[in-house]
Amino acid sequence: MLYELQAVFSREKFRRYLTIAEVREYLLWIRDRVVIVEIAGEDVVVGATPDYLIAVVIGSAAEILVSGDSHLLDLEADMTSGVSTTIITPHEFLRQIKRSG
């Protein structure tokens, strides 16, 4: 998922928000703070649909999913698997980071 984040933030439309150097710095910051988990079970095709993120969230018991996808933002935070995950926008995630540290 970090590779996908890098690909998205490297798109030209994000240049007005972040330089390539800032993207690299941000990705290193995230990489140093996340827990990398291996998802067991069925194969998940990354990027096929936003639903692959739900499989990752459930498989990893993630506390937070950061997404700008309205399909995901409209979901109930308490998924049917019993995993309680907060789904927030990138803007809200950055706001929370700035507030906490």
C-alpha cells in the first residue's frame, strides 16, 4: 500500500500540494511509523476496486483507514467482521497528526 500511496502522491495534480521531495519525506515518515502486516487468506488484488482496502483492513485489524474514496468514507466504521476501523480523509489524518505532535 505504501507503493500505491507513492504512485498517487507522485501524480502531477498533487504538485500544487507537495513537491517530489516532500512526497519522499512523507513516505519515509509513514514507513517509520506503520506496522507492516502480511494478510493471510484469499488473494487480494491491489487497486482492482476500493474493496481490496476492506480486505486489508479486516486482515490487519487496522484502527484507521485513510482514504479520499467516497465509496469507503460512506461505509459504516464498524464492519461486519467485528473489526472497528475509523475511515478518515487524508486531510483529517494530517490534521490529527499536526494536533498530536
